[in-house]
Amino acid sequence: MGAAPDAPHTTGRPSVRNPATRATQLVLLALSLGLSACAGLVRPPAPPSQVNSLGMKFVLIPAGEFLMGSDESPQGLARDFPSYEPRRFLQLGDEQPVHRVRISKPFWLGQHEVTVGQFRAYLEASGHVPESVADGTGAYGYNPDYDPASTARGDAFEGRDPRYSWDQPGFAQSDQSPVLNVTWNDAVAMARWLSQQEGRTYRLPTEAEWEYACRAGSRTRYPQGDDPQSLVQVANVFDAAALPYWPRWQAYALAGSDGHAFSAPVGSLAANAFGLHDMLGNAWEWVADWHDEAYYASSPGVDPTGPEDGGVKVRRGGSWHSWALYARCAFRNWNTPQTRYTLVGMRLLLEAEDDDRRR
Ligand SMILES: [Ca+2]
Ligand SMILES: [Ca+2]
């Protein structure tokens, strides 16, 4: 599969350890249990979390094993995605074979995608110039007057154009929105800077760590099950709210509404069983690995880190503009490390230290 430079190939230290005394914690626990019993509710405990120097919240993901990838048949997919062209179900071969992967160490993963506000704070403190600005070619954006048919590639968005950048994708973004139009190189630079600032190791998750975190114990297409229509409860994707802006894609819009035509403030939709929000939808998320169509056939069984080299980096999870087929935990998409696009953002991983592993 070839890929144009930007276009989707399918269309300090922990600061929130509870300061309460042990006695206070016990009282709070007793009250909590009592209230839960009164209400007839048994809630799972919140996962351990911490907030870093930029206000980014991380949750602890336990070590474990999972089945990575998907071996769904084209026939099965056609049944559940009846309005899609059959050729789309034949383009998912890089999700096979399904293989068992062990994640040997716990890790902290951003509870949310990196936000516009956090990325701005990083730029101001570090002096980093985002690649779309540094190379002068700009990024991509939404322009209601733009006609994809007027361009050679038929991109859904206008660009590259210097008028668009990480803080200007052509639609309203707040400091709580996921940052978009950032390159893989920008994401790695932010992780390196945070590591230097805090004396800990930040990086992008590997593809395996990302899928393990997305599935959160599930083996279905989506963490909540296989039904594409149920996605609107947990993910901001291409839905009834987005359809009025792109009516020609009516066949691919979910019938329900997730409440967001464009990006959603991070954490607007429900978390998965690991306490992570927006793993599916909102912003595509760069991961560390190079993409290789055949990698799963030879992937190591423990902590795989992807091919040694390659030409394109993997991004995962789908976006606010993605159709449900492309917002599955197993789906793999990819672009060059220089790619910037109005659908692509990031989520960072913070490596666990020995103290964390005893939790
Ligand atoms: Ca949406
Ligand atoms: Ca996402």
C-alpha cells in the first residue's frame, strides 16, 4: 500500500499521591463502602494515577497478556458494515495473524490525548518549533468552501497550507481539545523534553502497549463489544453529528450521535476498563513502531517493539472523522514521521519505576 505524505491511507514526579492520613483514608473508605452499599452499587476502585509537570494525568496499566490483532473474515465484517465497499475488508491483512503478546512491565499511560493547552505549555517552556511551522509548509484544516475534487489527492481537508497548524485546524479548539496537526517527530520531541525536565522516561507507547491498553481485557472490535452502533457511547467518531458537514459520506456515518461534529474536549466520553478515555476516536495517536504489513507473523511474544526500521510510523485508534471500521482496537494506520494532519494527535507513556511495580 502506498501512502501520500499526509493523507490517511484509508480515506516532576508523582504529585497526586493521596495526602490524606491513613486514618482519614480508612474513614473515607468506610463512607464510600457504606454509600455504595446504600445505593446498591459496587464500583471498581479507581486505578492509581499521577499528574505530571504539565498537568497531564497518567494511569497505571498493569502488566499482562492479550491477543493482538484481528482475524475477522471479510464476510463477517460485511455483515456488520453492510454499507461499506467489499474491497475495504480485504485491506486489513496487516491485523493478522492474531498472536499472543505479553506486556511484561506495568506502565503509566496518559489518561487522555495530549491537549492543545499542554502542547502550548510545552512549546513555551521548551522553545520547540512544531514541524509544520519549522518547515514552512503548514498543516491541514477544515474549510467549508474547500472542494476535495479540486485537488489531485482528493484529501478531505485543505492543505498543506501555512494558515493551518497545531493550534489552527480550521475549526474551534479549546485548551482541553486534543492537539492535532502534530508530527511523529513533534511527539517524540515532547516526550524527550519531558524526560529531561522530570528525570523520568517518557515516550510513545509501542503498538503492542497501545492495543493492550485499548482492549483493556476485551477481545471484541471495541472495548464495549462488536456493535459499531454502540461506538457513539465511548468514542467521538464520524456520526450523525458530523454528517451534516460531509453529507457525501452518509453511508459511513453512525446512526447515533456522540455529540461532537469535530473534536471533543478530551475525556468527554466514557473511559475503558483501564480508566483511559478516547483511545478510540477523537485524535489518531502516534505510536513508536515502524509499520510492516507482515510484522505480526514474526513478532516477538514479549514486549514487541516493531520492525528495526521502515518508512512509515503507525498511528492508532481512529479520529473524530473516522468511520467505525477504522476505529477498532486492532486497526493499524500509518504515515511518514513528518506527516501532520487535522486528525492526528498523540498520547504519551511514562515508564514505571520499581516503586510503581509493587502497587
Ligand atoms: Ca463525532
Ligand atoms: Ca484517540
